[in-house]
Amino acid sequence: MQNNDNLQGGEPLLEVRGLKKYFTVDTNFFGKPIKFLKAVDGISFSVDKGKTLGIVGESGCGKSTMGRSLLRLYDGVQGEIIFHGKDINKYSNRQFDAIRPNLQMIFQDPYASLSPRLTVGEIIGESARQHGIVDRAHYHEYILHVMDMCGLQPHYFERYPHEFSGGQRQRICIARALALKPELVVCDEPVSALDVSIQAQVINMLIDLRQSLGLTYIFISHDLSVVKHISDEVGVMYLGNIVEYGSKADIFGETLHPYTRALFSAVPVPNPHVKMNRIMLKGDIPSPVNPPSGCKFHTRCEQCMDLCREIPPEYREVKPGHYCACHLYNSKEDTERLYAEKAEAQRLEEEKRKAREAKPLYKFKAAVIDKPVTAVKGAVLSTIDKIKNRKDKSAKDDKPADGDSGNEE
Ligand SMILES: Nc1ncnc2c1ncn2[C@@H]1O[C@H](COP(=O)(O)OP(=O)(O)O)[C@@H](O)[C@H]1O
Ligand code: SF4
Ligand SMILES: [Mg+2]
């Protein structure tokens, strides 16, 4: 699958179409990028207001890059990011700054994302004050209210982040994001760095806050049980693409994609009488710099067919609201069409190549560049030959003839 361009219905707060973020890994002599790491390679989805979209996938499949791209934390993000009906990826920096409070992110590491020099009150309130969310007169009262929502005691206001545990620090991060009154919050593995005992508390707090504040979440995690608990809909990512998308019930109850099945089979079942049928994934996730041809998952898929190695599967609605990119769900006509399209694309490519070679630039190159190069090469070689012949001849001349002593006098 290259582009997940079919969209889901509903009244979306956020609609993403063909999102791509490529990192440059190599440039030519002139600094022009020539090799890319395709961290996010054409993703489309939508999230309705008040809902949670869970994103799962192995480490390195592009989850964080996707989340950060939505919030324009990178340059060079391609595709449409339609928020409240407007493509914010086309906004100038000034336009985007005006709506920035509305889109917030909670990061995985609560230790790295808090300034050690600021008090908790300053950390939570600084951006809210800068963006004019609250006026000076109500500032203190407002920040205490946000702290209370996030389970932070009022006397923490004057304390510093290093005085708190991981769970409390993550609550500070959440309060900082919510103080800006966002509508959309991207939560990037917000509990992965916390103790298991604390994780449930923070997740339940996020669920309560979503309900009370009408928030919309994109919840990124590699922990399937957490995603199952919090999400309404789930997208499964593999090597920069969404390979399966649907409601939580569909994804967990009627799994379609072999990759999703393999991921789910690895989750331990808390019942000693239930036999686990674990599907072992072959090898590691391939490099996004050189992804496999055809279906990117074919190198690890137990059900791989010849077609999978050659042609990327289409991302299509297999059942109502349940999308999947896998050739297993092709009809006979789909497969025939895909082969025909591939043959046509190859024919066009061949035609283009021939047309390129017939272009005046190529003739000019052949006439002006290739010929002189060939001529110079020929001249150099013949000069080398001449020198060699001359040397051989003089060596022969210097050699005394048979029976000649070499002394003529
Ligand atoms: N700033 C960057 N520069 C180059 N490559 C990056 C950068 N950030 C992430 N990547 C690469 O992009 C791919 C996806 O990374 P990431 O989005 O962090 O995955 P995940 O969050 O699913 O673990 C990885 O191969 C990673 O090495
Ligand atoms: S069956 Fe083919 S298309 Fe489907 S996931 Fe496996 S390799 Fe990919
Ligand atoms: Mg990540």
C-alpha cells in the first residue's frame, strides 16, 4: 500500500490525507537530497470530535513522526491536515501560531520535557499566559483549577519538577497541555515510561478529562491492552503506513491483516487454561530507507503470495468502516486489474525512457560531451601506445646483435 486515500465517514474534527514525512539520509555533491527515510509514507484517516483514535505498531514504524507531523513540529511535511475544515499544513507560521494552543501533544518522557528551572505553576501557566488564554487577574486561580483537574495538590504550585515521581511529572505535562484549552491532544506513549501501577491511574484520568472537557485524542502506544482500553477506533501502522483501521470492536474482534493478527497473538492471556497461538514474526522490521517491494510486510508474512512481492496492496474498505491493505481480500477482478495496471505502468515507463533518450539534450550530450570524451580517451590511449612502441623499439636497438660483443671499436 502506498496511499491510504479512502476516508472514513462521520463529522471529523481532524482529517488527514496522504500525510508524508521523509527524512533525508544522503545528499549529492551539490547538497540535493538523493536518499530518503520514509518514516510516514502516505497516511489518511479522520477523527471525530470527542473520540479517541489509537495508533499501534512496533517501535520504528513511524507513530511518533506521524503525531509530530500533525502538529507541524517538522518542516517538509506533505499532505493535507484538515482541522475544522481548513488545511493547516498550508498555513503560514504566523497563521499556525494562532491555532497552536488548540492542538497539543503529551510526550513519552516526562523527565525530559519539563524545565528544571521553572516551578510547577510556571510550567503549567507560562504558555497559557503567552497565548492570552487567561488574564493576569485570574491567572493563579485558573492554574490551580487546571492542577486540580489533573490531580495535582495546590501546594505543588511553588515546587520544582525534580521533587516529583514519574506519574506526578506526567500529570504536570498533561496539565500544561490542557491549560491551553486544546480540542485535539496527541498523546505519544504517555504512560510507557511509568510504573505499571501508575499507568492505569493516568489512563483513567485521561479518559475522565476527555469526557469532562470534550477532548479528542490521538493515542499512540505499542501496548495493545492500553489502546484497547482507551480507544474508540484503532489504526495499525507498519513501516510508515496504516495497514488496518476500524472500530475497536472490529480491530480486536474481527482482525483482518496478518500483521495485526501477529501483534495480537503476542499479547499474554491472563488465563493459564487458554493456549496461546502465537504467530512469530520473521526477523526485524525492515529499514524504511529500503522498504521491501510490493507489500512492505511481505518479508515477514506467513501468508505471502507471489502478487505480494510485486504489487503494493490497496487500502480499501473490506467491511463497512473496516479498512485493510492486504491482497488476501482482493476479488479475482481486483487482482487482474492490479496486474493490468502494473503492466501499463511498466509500458509507460519504457515509453518515457525511450522519449528521454531521444530528447535533444541526450543527442547534445552524445555529440558534445560523449564524443569529445571518446576522442580524448582515444588520443590518450594512442599516445600511450606510441610511447610504449618507441620504448620497445629503442630497447631493441640498444640490444646487441647475436655474436656482437657490443664493443665496435
Ligand atoms: N529526526 C529524524 N531523523 C531521521 N530519522 C528519523 C528521525 N526521527 C525518526 N526517524 C526515523 O523514522 C522512523 C520512525 O521513527 P518513529 O516515528 O520514532 O517511530 P515509532 O514512534 O513508531 O517508534 C525510524 O526509522 C526512525 O529512526
Ligand atoms: S498476504 Fe500479502 S498483502 Fe497481505 S499482508 Fe501478507 S504479504 Fe502483505
Ligand atoms: Mg515513538
